[in-house]
Amino acid sequence: MDTVSLPRERLEWSLFGLRLGVFIVLVMWTLDKFFNPGHTAAVFKVFYSVEGLSSTIAYVLGALQLTLVLSFLIGFKKRWVTLVILIMHLASTLVSFGRYVDPWSGSNLLFFAAWPMLAAVVALYLFREYDNKFSIGN
């Protein structure tokens, strides 16, 4: 295996930047569950075929997701938390497949932003042992 040498400080800042960027997107999706539970119900209906999601369930999902997203931000249990974030984002990216087929309709083009974010989460998972800037754990 080839190795690359680079300053650890630059790598840690780069990974923190990715973690912070991913967090910003995820926390906005999380807050949406509290501020607009009707939108959450619509998303679950359209993309996951779950009908009639109540506001209470949206709030519970939001609370669980907020715990996960804050754990991700502070680097708590990176192996597992980042893996769960990766699986969640992969699922939401793949479930939107129909939007990629017709990118020029409505706001479908915005769905393509999911791919670089997915790449960022994969990088964070693969390099989690080096993602130590402002991180409380492994």
C-alpha cells in the first residue's frame, strides 16, 4: 500500500471542516422536524411510503436525530455514529433516485447536492481516526 505524508494539523482541520459542513446540513434537516412536522410527514409519504406521520412522531424522530447529529458534531463514538449517519444519508440519497433521472424538473437539481455530501461522510468514516479536532472520542 502506498502512503502519503502530510501535516497532521492540516488533515485534522480539513476533516473538521467536512464534519462541520455535514453537521450544518443535518441539523437543518433535524430542525425541520420540529419547526415543520407537516413537511416531515410529506417527505416520509413521498420517499418512504409512510402515510399519516403525526407531529408527535416527527418530534420524536427529531429528538433522536438531534442526539445523533450532535454526537456526530462532537466526535462521540465516531465509528458507530458516523456509520449510522452514513447509512442514513446513503438511504436518503438512494431513495431519491427518481429525482436524479429527471434533474431539470422542479427543484430536482438540488437533490444532486446529496452526492458530494455522501462522499464527505464516507471520507469522514474512512479517516475517523484522524478526525480529532474538537472531537471528544474515538
